[in-house]
Amino acid sequence: MKLELTELGPVKRALKIEVPEDAVNNAFQQVYAQLKRQVRVPGFRPGKAPIAILEKRYAREVEQDVVQRLVPDYYQRAVKEAGVTPVVVEIPPLERMKIKRNEAFTFTATVEIKPNIELGDYRPPNPISLKPDTRTVTDEQIDQALQTLREQHAQVEAAPDDAVLSEGMHAIVNLEGLLEGEPLEGAQKIGHLHQVGSNASILGVEVDKYLIGKRAGEQVEIPQTYPEQHPDERLAGKVVIFRLTIDSLKQKNLPALDDEFAKDCGDYETLDQLRTSIQTQLETIIKQDIEEGYKEQILERLSQMHHFDIPEQLIERELQTLVRQKLLKEHRHRHGKGGLDEPLRMQEEAKRLQQELQPEAKRRVKIGLVLEAIADKEGLTVESDEIEEEIKKLAKTANLPEEEVRKMVEAGGRNSREEFEERMRAEKALQLVYQFSVIQG
């Protein structure tokens, strides 16, 4: 094998690989021998058809089979010989490659590699310095938590007949879309419970400002104009009138803040016991939040103190992941609330997120590479029992069976599990740097 390595940039290389003539001929011989055993040619017994006839009938198919055999094998040999560790590989489509008997076969693979990172100081005597976070639990936070519990235990009951809708109240409404005076298919919502002031839309329609001050039995019409480029041809450039009917009004009745309320909230005898429990929980949350804040300071410092070229494809891969996560979160948030303009809105949102999240994707990749370099330098590893412990923790947090989480981790095969382990190694590296860090003052 002949190999020619060309540097295309700090983290990009071209590998020109030449497969020797004898290897090409040997591959052709193997493919034709296998083909001879498998195909049936009229006039010949199975396995007895002459190679010349097979060449005439199946030449192109055999060439593609030979290419598919040789390219992966010789690519792996070339990568090993060149001493590079690709993070992204670009190989021309195999179906376009030309190969012939009695000739050497040449192809080129373009690879992006991980950068060489010269790590800055993070260990004593020059550890990373952190700005102190002195937050503590306040009485106001405890009171707010109690109020939230009261809201959770509130009873939604019918409002008086003469009640007027205001923020915080609920209304049972019917919403129907009309296009040119006729009911629009898929644009009806009947008996929907809506909290006034929540800013939640119904079928993509913002209704709060139309509900304030209204009484049961009243009706309003809300016009919605759809753009010319809307994917639903029925709506493109049209105005849909949404008829909103208020069926009934409801209001929340909060329980009294006393010992009886504390008993309803759990294994408490008095309101003071409930307050003490809330304070303990809040202190745990604040402690975790402060630690996460310190680690975020460390990540920002690691990003600032290291300068190197980052493979563009790694950034693009991370960007696509971030966009998918954001869109999925948005979809879940709007589930059951999506309007007729949902497809167009999601397309526009994806384009916007591509631009908005690009810097964050680059930052994440950069930090990930730095943490990987630290893990390598410190010899950090992840043992199988640690992986199992992490799966148990994730299952508990997500309230899912452990086996289901384990299947999710291994869903992508070996690469998926390796990525999971790499994330754990990165977290170990971050924890190590955090342990070395010092808090100012």
C-alpha cells in the first residue's frame, strides 16, 4: 500500500491511498469465486459457469463489491500507518469509484482530527480561582415554597354566577375556527380548561386578552391571518376567524396555612415541622446549585485559557443535537396547544436556533476536548460498576426502569456506550479540577 498524507489545515488531513495491483486482483478473484457459487446461468450447472460469462453479465456489480471490500480495509490500514485519530471521515461515494483488474486502485479520504491541546494550569500551586457564592435560604423562599404547596393543594371550584374573569381564574371555553364562514376541519377545541394569565395558547391562538373582564356565556371572535407561504394550502394568505365561547368560570380556593394543612402535605404534625423540612430541602438545592455554579465558572475559565482549532464537523454535529433538543422541548411544551401554523413555525424556529446556538455548540465542543485532554493526562477511567451506578442514578432521576435506561444507553451500539463513558470521563475531569480549585476570600 502507498500512502500520501497532505495537511489541509490544523485539524484536517487528506489521505491518498493506493491499493496495490495484486490486492485488487485477489479481491476480484474472491468475488468472482463467490459469485460463481451463488448464481445460476442457463446452460451451465451450478458453480460451473465460465468466468468470462460472469464478467460479461455482472462486471459492474463485481466492481462495486470489490470496492466495498477494499476501501474500508485499506482506509483503516492508512489511518493506523499515518498515526491519526479521525473524528470525522469523508470518503467519496463508493458507487462512483472506478476499479479495474490488473491496475492499482487509488482513492482519497479526507479526515478531521482532534487538535493537540497544550493544557494550562489547573493544579496547585496555580489552581483555578472561583468567585465566592454566599447564598443561603431565606424566610421569603420558605414562604414562597409554602405558597406553592398551597397552590398545589388548591381546589378549583365553580365561581359565583356574577363573577368576572381575572388573572388566576379558570374558564372552560370552546374554540372553533371558521374559514370563509364555514367550520375549518381540525380547528376545534371543546370544553378546554384555560387558566387566565397563563399566556398559554389554544390551537395557536392567544386568548388571554380576550377573556379578561368577560362572564360565562359571552362570546368573542378572534381573527388570525396566515402568511402566503404557509404549508397548509387551505390557510395560505387567508384569515381564519376563531369563535371563542366562555362556557363557565372557575376559581381556586387555597387551603389555610395551619397544622392541618401540614398534615395533608406529608408526615408532619405541625406547620413548623413542615417549614423545617422545606428549609432542609432548599439548603440541599442551593448547595447543589452553588456547586454547579462553581463548575460553570471552571468551564468558562478552561474555555478562555485554551486556544486551538476545532474540527468544524464536531461543531456541526453538536449544533444539530442542540437544535433537536430545543425543538423537542418546545414540541413537548406545546403538545396539545399547537395551532394550524405549527409546521411553518417549527421550520422558522429551526433556522433561528441554528444561528442562535452556534456559539454554544462551539463552546461545548471546545470544553469537551479540553476535559478529554485532562482526563487523558490524569489517567482517568470509567469502570463498569461506575457505569451501572450512573444508570441507576439516571433511572431514579427520570423515574424510569433501570433496564429501559440501559437500553437507551446502548441503543446506538458500541459508539453509543463509548459516548456515554466519555461523558462520564469528562465529568470526572471536571470534578477533579473543581477539587483543586480555590474560592476567593
